[in-house]
Amino acid sequence: MKVEKRGQLREGKAKILFETDQPQRYLIQYFKDDATAFNALKKDTIQDKGTVNNTVSTWIFQHLTKHGVPTHFVEKLSAREMLVRTVDIIPVEVVVRNRAAGSILKKLGLEKGQPFNPPLVEFFYKSDSLGDPPIGETHILQFGWATRPEIEAMTKLSLEVNGILKDLFGRCGLELIDFKLEFGKEREGGRLVLADEFSPDGCRLWDKTTGESKDKDRFRQDLGGVREAYLEVQERLARVLEAK
């Protein structure tokens, strides 16, 4: 699809959003090499992170679309850019946890790796300045961030995504530990769709044999080999999806 890239709309920690000549329909999402953790208190640049995240997100969105999950993805434009549908983002992050890891360990005194059956679904208010605080359905309804049917739809879609991607990453020799999703409503028609990205930046992936992290925890915990881990995820997905 041919669109004309226009001015920068906004810049986030890992991506830049650009307008197009059809701003009500399409935007261009640019993936940076910048890496942040702990609400941007830790920062660095990881070579090739942007290209890996764009590629992995492209493949994940395409795979989810084949399985009936609506997304904002249209097509990959270049190594670092993808064309997406214009959506009004719902300021709620949905986190799905299959095992205990990360912040929930200290918050609830859990053992790392403790399984959740069924998967645990949590909501967080999307606000960098407030540190993305945890919220409940009553907060979402009280402040009008989403309606009850939209909350139910986001939860249902998140669990569907979990099932689809647990299977996909399992075939890659990886276990999907947890992940966050963002949703938005299309400007044309108001359809609820999966937005933002899906990459090693926003999920935890452990090697099924060794338990080694293949995600952003390598950056958070100073484990080293961040670039190599991201590239390995891309390579494993490429083999399973027969992608290039």
C-alpha cells in the first residue's frame, strides 16, 4: 500500500509514530534501538533491537491475524517501519501471566516460575509519569477508559492471544511466561483491535530446556547478551514460520 510519510506525531521510549497523507486511516510506526527499564530510570542503546522488534512484531501480527485476532497491523514498510491503522489507544495495558516472574514476585511474595492455572490477567493504567500503576475493572469503568463490554473483549482477546502464542513459541523451544498487550479502537468503524507491538521488549520468553531468559530481562538484570537473545528469538520464529 502506498502512503506518504508526514511529520512526527509522537515519540515513545521504543518507537516513533509518524503521520501519513491519510492520517485518519494510517500511521507509520518506527522502531528505535533505545532500551529502557524501570520506568526509564535505566537507559541504553541495543544495536539492531529496532529491526528485530519490527520483524518479530510483523510476524506475530500476521500469525494472529491468520487465527482471527484483529490487529492494527497493515504491512511492513522497511527494516524499521510498519504501516498501521490509526486507532484511539485505550490507556489500559493488559498483562497475561502464565508463570510468576518480574514485579509480581516481590509484590505478592511468590516463587519465581510458580505456574498460574488458569493464566492470571491484570490491568495497568498506561501512564509513564505514574509508573503504569496496577488498576482494577472498577477504575477502568469509573474513569471511562473503557466500557464493560470492551473490558470483556480485551480480556477474551488477550487469553486467545496467549493460547495462540504459547503454541507458537513452544514450537520454537521457548516458553511464554508473560506479556503485555495494548488495544485501540479504529477511527473508521470503532472496531477494537490489538495495537502497539509484540516483541521481546514486552514479554518474557524462557528457553524450554535451560530456562534461560531470551527477552528484555537480560537488559533489566544486566545478564548481557541482549542483542544475541533478541536475534535468537527472531531466528527461531523464522524457522518455525518459514519467514524471511
